[in-house]
Amino acid sequence: MIFNFEYISAIISSTLRMVSPILLCSLAAALCSKTGVFNIAMEGCMMISAFFAIVVNYFSGGSIILSVLAAVASSMVVSALLAFFIIKLKASPVVVGMSINTASSAVTTFFMYIFFKTKGLFQHPDLVGLKKITPFFAEAFPELAQMFFGLTFIDYLSWILVIVIYIFLYKTVLGYRLRAIGINQEAAKSLGTPVEKYQFITMTLSGVLCGLAGVLLSMGSVTLFIQNIASGKGYIAMTANNLGKSHPIGVFLASLFFGVSQSVGSFLQQTQLKGQITASIPYVATILATIFESIRYKRLKEKRIKESMKLGN
């Protein structure tokens, strides 16, 4: 295996494509975390949105707009249902989230047979994928442009949303109120902030981000739906959010790390390494990152305790 420029460009291009779904879901988790709600159902939202994107794509004759709208709408419905159970009924976020993830897998498998009379995989020549955008500098810098080939408008949108969400959370009054809810709900209520209303709206709107991630899974690099198409990306996104401390920039960097690990795992499949080893790389990276973050948090907590003791003395 020769590491020339073309090979490196292919790895970077693959990384950028794999980052986008994780990044979108991580941003969704960050928004929920800022309002004090734990969202573990990104996996289910992605599966539902990916499925309905393909359904509408097939029956509408390949309409991209309708497919994206269907994916976003279905994800928002699932997110609103999650919000209703957690916020209104005070159910456990973990139990409800895992239930939605499990149910989403079952529901998509069932409806795949209802709509397409098939199981496991649906692929059809009439399906139309997202249009790939050619970089504007492709003619002037063709070698550099290779890194950005294969990206769709949703990929570019995911990067823009990092900045938009950062400005919203840290530079606007509404963003300040949302962060205040996450810090202390009772204090926010005492100031007249409708906490439950803001939480419900935020969780529902976070479904838009998961819906866009689902579109990338089924209409991005490939145009098909396969059972359990999310393949754990929702859980990886949850870890990326934890590593990034629910900060848009931190979430982006964490998502980039996991995108690199997935891309490297895919390219190592071309070597003599066994497929089981290369396929496990993203998940091993997730575990190691979680362990590293736990150790770092523990040391930081111990440091704060020691500093508090010194001030007390």
C-alpha cells in the first residue's frame, strides 16, 4: 500500500463524508444537553428518517426535496414523542431512548416488507441520490478539489450549522435562556422562563438535525436502505457530544476524530488485516475516547477539590 497524495486525498474525502452524520446528531445532542435533557434516541431518529427518505424518494419518482422533507418530518415526530415522554410524563430518558431505538429498527424492518416486499436491503434503479457538489476551485486546484468530491449540500450545511448554533447559543438572548435551563432549571423558572416549553421545542427541532443525518445515510454516498443503517452512529454521536462538552466547536472536533477513525477503518480493509479488526476500529476508538474523558474528568474533579481545600484552609 503506497501513501501517495491521491490516497491521502481519498482518505480525507472519506473522512469528510463520514463526519457529517455524526456531526449533525452530535449537534442535536448538544442542543438537548444545553436544556438539561439527555437524548439517547439519535440512532432511532436516523433510522426512521433514512427509511422514509427512501420511501418518498421511490414513490415520488426521485424527488430530492420531498425526500428530505419526509426524513426531517419523520425525525421530528419521533423527537417530539421522545420529548413528550421525558418532559411531560417524566419518564427515564435512557429507558425511553433505548425503547425508541429498538422500536425504530423493528418498525423500519416491518414497513420495508410492507412497502417494498423485501427484507434486509432495498435498492432500486429509480432511486435518486443527493447531488454531489463540485468545488468551485476544481479547475484551478484539481488535486485539492479531490478532497471535497462526493460531498452534498447537507455535508456543507453541517459545517455551517456548527457556526450558526454557536452564535445562537452564545450570542443571543434565547440561547442564553436555553443554557440557563441546563445550568439550573429552578432558577430559570423563577425568572419566568417556560422551561418545559423550551425543552419540548428544542428536542423537537433537534429532530431536524437527525433527519438530515438520516438523509445522508440513505441518499448520500449510496442510495439504498439497509436494516440498521445507522450502525451505531447515534451512540458515537452521543459520545462525541460528551467529549465536546456540548459546545458546537468541541462537538465538531470530536466528530472529526470519530470520522477519521471510521475512514481509516474502511481503508484498512484494503490491507491484509482481518475485516473484524478493521470494522471494530470506530468502536474501539469510541471506547478509548470515553475512557480518556472519564480519567480527565476525574483528575479535573480531584484538582478542584484540592483547590477548594486550600482555599478553606
